[in-house]
Amino acid sequence: MIIGAFAEALNLQEKKPSPLIFLDKWLKEILAKKPENHVENIIHTELCVTKITENSSIITTNSESGEVLLNALYQFCLSYENFLFARWLHEKNSSNLGCEGQ
């Protein structure tokens, strides 16, 4: 459910940012406001923003289930990055195949 909400938010982006950078931004935006739905409520329960310095912060977990959630979102981002790379590579190789006979 949460990965689905993240995937939907990522898909709605016109400019396709790095999934990991977008995840950080998405979670921080949710944690900065009052929860509006069940997904945001779970994120508020399981995760929090921890300030490192004046200008930087990271997402941390509140429990073991929060660790599982954050790891699942991270793994989704890695899989999505791999998918995008594989698609780019396939398109690049396909376009090169047409040029061999020229």
C-alpha cells in the first residue's frame, strides 16, 4: 500500500528524478505535515526526520517495522533504477542494431 502510493507519486512526476532522491523528498514532505490518510498515518508512526546539522537531515525509523518499511522503499527504488537502466540499455542496443548494415 505504501510502496504503491510512492510508486504513484513517482510516476506523476513530469521530470523523472532519481527514485532515491524523490523518496527522501516525498517522505520529508509527508512527515512535515499532519497526516491526511492511512498511508501518511503509517509513515508518521514508523518514520521520522532526524536533523544532522543545521542544513541536513535524514529519515530514521521508530521501530523494527519502520526499518522493514524503509528498507522495502529503498529496495523498490533500487529495482526501479535498474528497470530504467535496463530499458535505456535495451533501447540503445535496439537503435544500434539498425545501424550495422549502413
